Amino acid sequence: KIDKALLSPADVVIFDLEDSVAADNKAQARALTSERLASLDEAARAEGPQLYVRVNALDTGLAHADIEAVVPHKPHGIMQPKTRSGGDVLALTEIISEIGRTTTATTSQIGIIAVATETAASLFHMGTYSGAGPMLNAMTWGAEDLSADLGATTNKDDDGRYTQPYVLARTLCLLGAVAAQVDPVDTVYVNFRDGDGLRAEAQAAVRDGFTAKMAIHPAQVPIINEVFTPSKDTIARAQKIIDAFADAGNAGVIGIDGEMLDRPHLSRAEKLIARAARYTAS
């Protein structure tokens, strides 16, 4: 599965030491991940996807050993599950930095993706991530652990749509990530055989402002990449808006193709062009 994932067109591959690993297999999973990271040379790292490791949550007592095992082998980042606030990200940052100080590992380039909605308490602290430090580069949300924490029987209604607690969690994650100036990443679509459902959910995520989406299976990656990569027509439209504002000087409002557009439209166009340029560079 690791080899298959590394050959996929995903931007990031996540080695999971948390929920997908039974308690008795934690040490073995940690050793396997460490060994696999160590086996990859610089060329493989440069050409392939970025490599992140989802460690166990801070309150399990396993996170320090996870980080100690993988950081010396230069992962691009750590996915931190069940974060309760930006304070948890700062605590993880300190553990990473401490290991860097006591080993030869370089930790300054390590990024952190926080899974920010997996407990009820976490939803009350979404505004704290703006002070979580420079390692934080993305936030994502999840409905499965949250539904378990709430004691819910399901997280979707009869039509397959998330019920209100999970819509709220999604929205708060999006707002918290944007406020913290990091990437908001939409959660997984668990039915990997339903390409149409995945596409619809990805399109809704792009519409609302998410810049990426997690995949649970390699077959989902091409659909996600297609939806999140701005089309030529979308890029051309955004550039036309930027050019029109530039031509108009310091205008607050301009007209294009019969529409009146103001400064928020310019900001949105600039963000889209920046995202398109980043995708092209990667």
C-alpha cells in the first residue's frame, strides 16, 4: 500500500500511526514508517509527493515516541489528530524542536496539519490557531471521531448529507484556517467507489473556499486534483478582473461583461491566480 500511494498523483501521502493501527501494532507501525522514510533518497523525495506522518494524539502518551522515531528521517510534516486548540499545535512544535536539538535532525522545514474538529471541545477553540506558530500550514476536519465523541448513531441523514453538528464543524474549520492564514483542507469522502459523490463534495468544497481535500483511496486522487485545479477559463476570468482593476487605477467598483464588481471580487481573483500558480509550480 505504501508503494502504491507513493506512485499516486497526490500532493501529500500520509503514513498513519493512529486510528488505522491497532494498539498492539503501534510499535511495529512506527518502526515500519521510520524504515520506509529512511529508505527514500533525496531524488525520490523531490520527485514524489510530500510525506507526512499522522502521529497519535498528545494525550495518548504515544506521540513523543512517534515523533522521535520519524523526525530524524526527514518527513515533510506531521499530521496532528484530535487537536483541541492552537495550544496543542504549539506543544507538538516544542516536541519536534526538542528532538531537533538533541539529534542531527533538521526540523525547521517540518509542517503541521491539524485535524481540528474531532472532539466537541475542539469546536470552541477554532479561533486559537492564528497563534499556533509557523509550523502550522493546514487545518482539516473530520466527522467520524466527532460523531463518536458526541455519541451519535450516524453523522449523515437519510439523503447522505452531513447533519448539522458536522456542517458546523466543517464551517468552523474553514473559518479557523482562513483566520490563521493556513490551507483549509476538506475531509475524506469515505465511499471510494462513488466517484460522482466525491466530485460533488469536492466541488462544494472549492465553492466554499477549501483549497484541498483528503483522499482515502488512490482512485479518488485524480478526481480531487481535477476539481481543485482551476480551469483555463476560470484563470482567464480571474486575470481579466485583476487587469480591469489595474487599468481603472484605484477604483472601488468596475464593470465587466455587464456585471458590477467591487474589491472583494478582486481579492478573490488574486487568491485564485495565486493558487493556480502554486499548483503549476508543484
